[in-house]
Amino acid sequence: MQNVTPTVASPTIRRKPKSWRRYLVWYALIAPNVILFTIFGLLPIIATVLISFTRWNILGSPSWIGLQNFQRLLHDDEFWTSLRVTLVYAVLFVLPSAGIALGQALLISLAGRWQALFRTVYFIPVVTSITVIAMIWGWLFLPDDTGPLNYLLGKFGIPPQSWLQSLTQALPAVVIVAVWSAVGYYMVLWLSGLQGIPQELLDAAMVDGANAWTRFWRITLPLLKPTTMFVVIIGTINAFQAFALFYLLTGGGPLYNTTTIVLFIYKHAFRLQEMGYASAASMMLVVVTIITAMIQRRTIGGWSDELYS
Amino acid sequence: MQTTQHISRRQVLKLLGITGASVAIAACAPPAAPAPATGGATSSASTGGPSGKVVMWAFPLTKNDPETIWNPLVEKFTKEYPNVQVEVQMQSWDARREKMLAAAAAKATPDLAYLNNDMVFSFAQADAIVSLDDYLQKIAPELAGQYPKGMIDGLKYSGKLMMLPILSGAVCGLYNKTLYQESGLDPTKNPQTNDDILNMCVEAKKKGYYGTAYRVNNLESFNAYLYGFGGRLLSADHQTSLLDSPESVETFKYIVDLFKQEYVPKAGATAAADAAAAAATDYFAQQKQVSTEYTSNMSLIGQYQKQVSGIQLGVTEVLKAKDGTRRSTPTLGCLGIFSAGQNRDAAAYWLTWLLQPENLAFYNTQGGFVPPTASAREKWEVDPVTKEWGGQVEHIAVDQDIQYYYNSNITFIQPVLSAAALGQMAPEDAAKQAATKMNDYIKENPLK
């Protein structure tokens, strides 16, 4: 008889790993993103903050001047003009873009099998080169009789307009181009929001006798509030960063009337080689953007939270 | 028996850590030390000549510069210097200045590059480029002497030569001889003064043509008229803006009048970017405008000859001031060697070789600009109109206007001139405001 020694399996003692070890894999996985963000996002931001306290012409060594750049900004009429232009542009750009895009999305959602075609057509300006857009609209806006828009106006007995050469019309003219080129992007956002609305709710409302307007006002729009917040905040941030169209169409003129804050920053950074001053203006832009986003979050965000409470 | 090797989580983490650390170390490691600048000595191969790779940044002058200009030149050079590999990297003209500044600030420059003369001061002051004196002394002692003295003097910093021109050009314009004649003017007598330009505009308007063009963001054009009135941008000690001088005020009034009388297309009153503006308002190509604006862009000759069949072009020369003198803002495309370059010695060989008369002539023949040395101009093969424009390089002047704060001027002129051209501001006030802003800028950014 075989002598069998019963063996008792010794219980595996599993030590509870220390919390940081438990998450080490996850830290490793997010590391590439964090490293890239640090190099291309965080460090430039820190550098901008530091440079804003210096006088630096890009090539030489920066010299520390404390708050002088900020003091100079406070007394710089051009800076305040650019801030005003940017804020006015943001309002003129965001509201029509969001509104027109929502209208387009609603119409497209009714288009059935033609939806993809319309979506593509409206999206084309979004993927078109901004330089090409500026060249085409620059031609449309020609101020004399040869300008196509003025030619059309002439057909209705309206005299030729100065458009980009006018102190009062230049900004609205650029807004028209900006809205035209951006509306397709916001339309796609609205469309995805609309597709998230349960059809049963709309059907139930219809059974209850709600007409199209009531269904839109009472069901669709309230359920689109998260999308609304996203569209408005993204639109505002894009408006605050407006540069290319202004640079290409008006160069900030006439008489600073279309000088946005980013154009102001660009001019001081690269034309005048005042990196410190440009960085200080960038810091001001960050502050304005954060304040605006907070206000929007409080108004639209609160509105949206209510929905789910 | 099958053996399965399990890799523990710890091992995976170790591996990741080692890989990450290696990448980080590799990324943070300093670049290979640049070849020492030994006062022009070469990075010697066994043959004793220059060796290694030379990287150069160039900007396009034709539709296909690598094929038409650089490949033939590099091939020829390599036959002479087989141990040097030259790589010419084409850069876009867009945001050229910004790109160069950023590269120099980050010390991410090539060995040498095409640089414009207005960059001499800021690049040299920041030690971004090195002096060419020692290199020239060792490699090509005769080279600098081939250039006009005024041109060379303008490229010096603290007495040291920092760049050498590879192309040059004066600020001129073109006129359509047919429309000029139709306007009742003698096509063999081109406009010589500001008054002649104005007279051309008056006569052209009678026939329904624009006389010329003006864009408020074109400093070359502003300078053409300012010099025509005998004015300057800066005082001789480069401490004071002269934008409010009587000559400058006269220039502002003159330009505003061009817009007011509709002698030039109105679109130029707004400072749209060049490409957008040009596409929208090229009335010269449409044969509705007698002359082009003043510019250094000589490629317009070929462009219009191709675009408008049978067009007869003449050159509106550098304008003559009342005292009979002529001066033009210089266009000097130069070559400079960067202090952060990896192979500066071999780069110096490439630079001096490129500037030999035969190569200079080839480069400018293909590129449509003017060789800056007389010996190269003898070998320069171009059409008569280009030759006529090229002859104006004798009027280019490199002085305080160009060396200090040059590009800043237009930043302050543009908005107020635009407003004046649109009737929103008196020209006198515009000139005064531009000068005030420029003087504030000089105070904020004193030169060392």
C-alpha cells in the first residue's frame, strides 16, 4: 500500500497590492497621451505665462519686466478695439451659425434617403481650404461695379456697396463668410443630437395631438440642450480664435475694424517681434474665454441640468 | 512538451518603463555636436576637402525649382566636391519670416538658407547667423569684391559680413504699352517721376482705365513714391520715424488721391493677403489697368507675357526725385550660414560655389531675377523686358531704412493709410499717427 501523505494545499496568500501599483498599468497606458499633452500643450502654456512677463524679440534672450506688458495692454487702444471686435464677432457668428445649422439639420432629418447627399453638400465648405474660400468671397465682395454681389444688388436698384472696404460693413461681411463656411460643421453636431431623440416620444406627442411646432418646441429643443451647450461653447471658442479669414480678407482693416484679438497677437508676435507683449495679450484672451465659457455653462448648462434632474 | 512562458504584469511594466526611458533619453539627448567653426577650415575627409551633408532651405522662384534650378546645380557641385552631399529643402513663401524666426529661436535651422537682407540685423544681433569673413578669406577671397560696395556694406553687422546676395531686384512696375498709347501717351517714354505716374493715371481714366494699382499693405510701393518725393522712413541715427516728415505727408496725400480720383482699384484700400487680393483685382491682366503697382516681383513679367497674349510690356522705372536722384528699396535674396548649422564649413564651400558668376547667372536666368554682380550679369540670358528691369538694380540703396525696423513700418502705415484712402481720416493725420506709433515702437524696442 502506497503511503500517501496527504498534502494540504497551502492557501495562497494574496497580498493586496498597494494602490499605486494597482493602477500602474493604467498610468502606463495613459502615459503617451499625458507626455504629448505636456510637451505640446502644458509646457507651451507655462512658457506663454512666463514670456508674458518679459521683453523678448524671439531671437535674443528674454528680459524680465514684470507686469509692464499687462500695464501697456491696458493703455493700448488697439488691444481694446480688437477685444471689442472679437466679442462682437463672437455674437454675430455664434447665434446665426447655431440657428442656421439647426434649421438645416431639422430639414435634413426629414430628407429620408437624400439625407447623406444634403449632409455632404452642406459639409463641403467645412473641408474647403480657407484660402480658396477667402479668394472666392474676396472676389464676390469686390467694391466696384464689377463685384458679383454689387452686380446683383444693382439689378434691384441698390447702389454698389463697399463691403470689405467699409468701416461698418467689413465685419458683417466677414461674418457672412465665416457663418457660410462653418455652418456645415454645426449642422452635423445638431444632426447627431437629433438622432439621439427617441422617436417614441415624438410619436406619443403626435398621438396626443401635438402639431409639428409644439413637438419641436416642447420635445426636440429641450432634448437638444446638451448639444446646444456644446455647439455654443465650441462656437464661441472658435470665434475667439478667429484669424485666417480676417487675415486673408481684410488684414484687420479698415482702421482696425476687423482686427480680432488673435490677429493682434499675431501682429505683435511675428510682425513686430514683441513676443512678451503678444503673450500677455494671449493670457488676456485665455481669461476672457474662461469667463465667457463659465457664463455660458451657468446659463445653458443650468438649463441643461434642469432637464435631467 | 510545450512550454508556455508567462510574462508577468511586473515584467510588462518593466519593459514599458525601459522602452519609455530609452525613448525619452533619445529624445532629450543633445544633437550631434556641430562641426567646429575653425575659421573657415573645412570638415576634412581623407582628401582634405569639405565633406559631409549640407542642408539648405530655399524658396521657390519657378514652378519646379528642384528640376529647373537645384538638381543641375547640385549635380555640378557634387562633381567638384564629391564628398559633400547637398540637400536643398524647398520651403513655402507663406509665413517665411515667421518660420525663419521660429527656426532660429529654436536653433532648428539648416546649415544655410536663403534669407532676405532685412533679416541681417536681427539675425546677426542674436548670433543666429555667423560671419562669412573668415570663410571667404580661405575659400574665395575675391568674391565679396565683385559686389557693389553699397550692397555689401548693408549686409554687415559690427563690421562683419553676414550674408551675400544670390539675387537682386529693384522695385519697379510694368506698363501695358498698348493701353499707354491709347491713353495718348508715348509708349517709348516710360514714366520717370511721381508726376509722370499721376499724369498717366489722369490720361488713363479718360479712356476708362485704371492708371495703376496700389495695395495699402505693400511697403515697397509706399517707398517707391516716398523716395520719389525724396523722403526716408527713418532718421540717419535710426532713432526717429520720419513718417510725419513733409515728404511722407506728401506721399500719404498722393496715395490717398490715387484712391479718391479712382485712378487705382478700390479693393487695394484694404489690406487683404496678397493671394486673395491679387486674384480678385488683377485688372492689369484683364487689360483694364495701364500699369502695375510698384513691386520687386519680377516674375510678373513672365506671368503677364504668358497670361495675356501679345501684351507689349514696358518697365516703369525707379522714380526720380526732384533732385534727380533715384533710390529703390532693395530686394536682395541672400545666403547666410546659421550658427546652429551642423556642417557650416562644407556649407561655406557650397555657398561660395553658388555665388560664382556662372552659377549666379544660371540661378537668376532660371529664377527670373537679377544677378547682383556685374560679372554674372554678363552671362545672364533673359528677355529684353527683364533686362530693362534688371538694369534698375544700380539704384538700390541699403541704408537705415532697410536695416532697422523695416518690416515694422508697414504694420503702422497700413491701417491709417487704409482709413485715409477710404476717406475716414485726413492724410496728414494718418501720417502723423503712423509716425507716433512707429516712434512708440522704437522706444519699446530699443536696439542694443
